[in-house]
Amino acid sequence: MTAPRALRLRAGAEAYREIRAHGFDPALVQTLVGASGGAKWLVLSQLDRVLIRRFIAERSAALHLIGSSVGAWRFACYARRDPLAAIERFENAYIEQRYSAQPSSTEVSARSREILDALLVEGGVDEILSHPYLLLHVLAARCRGLTATGEQRLLLAVLGVAAAANALDRRLLGAFFVRTLFHDARARPPFGDPHSLATEHVVLTTGNLVDCIVASGAIPLVLDGVRDIAGASPGVYRDGGIIDYHFDAALADEGRIALYPHFYGHVAPGWFDKHWPSRRARPRSLERVLLVHPSEEFIAALPHGRLPDRRDFIRLNDADRIRSWRSVIERCRRLGDELEAALDGALAARVEPL
């Protein structure tokens, strides 16, 4: 009996019609999409390696890399001169991070910058900004009003108000945060937001790239926000996933495709929507998306029956957490193998409607 497939390939309406009729043409991919999700990214690390070897290395045309939070960190690895080595360094530094019994946001923030240093060592900033065809774009959320506070209890209360406002209408998030899209100087990425939330555009430079990446992963209450990023509006910047957790936006132009390696088979718009099954990205936002994700059965067979999560720092001691996370990476080689086979010609036969 053939084992059930571990990897699912699902496409929005326009992408599905194109792939089924003409096969998968890598030249049509305009954008790679990277979601927020903390430690969940480890389930994608083998897919990242395959995409770097088979998709990035064989390309010369411009390709937009748009990510929030850990998605931006992964794509910073992609845009290094040796992306596989960068992914390896990032993965090891991420897994091996350790903290005191009750770490402050300052402690976690300092460790986060150490991990980024490992990713960017030996000229990483210049390599990313001058890559011949990969264009990195990083999302963060600029705080409005009391969401900029560093006082934890007050911030928790304000976030509760923001969550309630978001529950009424996603557009009300604009009263608390401003989406800031830090983009490659050569071009802005395709980004069509059906909710029309205000977006500030800021060019990535050698003077702000590190702070932008740190800010994009600055989870409220867990890490400190980043203040006054060079070239951007004054203020405190926090995790880009607050507004764009999995993205509810059109991320490819007509006739093009956004390739989206994801941890889940669903797409939640923002951070406050992640526990709401009824709050999902609009079908129109996904029309040109090819979503590549592990099956529910594969996830259920992982250690502890779920994806890695930052709460593992609380649930598990360091030795057990590290052992569990490395086991996940090893098991996810199967996802990489299935993606390799799909890129060798089986993708059109395997693609499902999203």
C-alpha cells in the first residue's frame, strides 16, 4: 500500500487553471511568500533547501521575497551569496537558543539579535541588498498610541482592545498599528490589500536592514519593539505578523504566481485572527497563489503531534526541546523529497484547488 503523501500542493483559481492547462512554469513565479509563525518555520527548513537548490539557483529573472517575522528571516538567508550555509547557520542558532527560567523581553531581544548576527555574518547586509535578482521586502507594524508602551501590563491591556477592535472589523487595526513595508530600493513588490489598511513604504538600506528584520519578528510582550528605524517614521516597530500574519493580500500580478511554502493549509490574515477558523484570507487574495504545505496527517505524526511552537520553551526543558526540534527537521526531509519530485514534473498532476 502506498503511504499517504506528506506534502500538499494547492492553488488558487487562476493559478490552478494555469498549472493544470500548461504545467508549472517557474518563470511565472513572481513572488515567494513567507509567513509569521516563530518555531513553526522549522517544518519548512527542508523545503527551503530544495527551493534554494532547485528554484533560486536556476533563476536569473527578478523574484520578490516578501516576508513578515520569521518569513523575513528565512528570506534573508535566501538572498545570501551562499543561501544553504545561511539556512544552516540560522537553523542551528535558532534551535540552540536558551534562556533563563523567566526571561525578560530584553533578554529575548538580545538573543534574537545574536541569532541574526549568525545569519548575517561576513557581509550579509551588503549581499542581500545587492543580490542580482532576489528582491527582499520586510513587513513590520509601527505602533500608534499606547501600543508603543514598554510597560508590559499596559501593553497587554491595549493589545486586548486592539484584538476586540479587529474582531469587529479588520480595518480598525489601523487605529493601533501602521503597516510598514520595507522594500528593496529597485522595486516595490506586488501587494494588493482588500482591506485598504494604510501602508508606509520605506527603502531598505545598509543603515536599517538589521533593525527592520529584528522589528519584523518583535512579538509583543515577548521581545522589545525597535524604536526609530532609520529612514522610517519615528516610533516603535513590532512584529509584522500583527497585521500580516499569513497575508490577506494579492501578492502577484495578473498572469503571474505567488509561491507560498506554508506551515498550514489555511491562511489567517493577521495575528489576532489566528485562532478564528472563520477569519481566513479572502479567495480573491489567493487566486494567484500556489500553497505548498504539510498534510494534517504528516503534522499529526510529528513529535508531540503538532508543529514546533515557541511555547515549547515552557513545555519542554532545553534538551528535550532541542531533540524534538531536530527530529522534526529530520522527518521533514520527506517533504523536501516530495517537492523535488513535484519540481521534476509531477506538480501539475498533483496540484489541488485551494
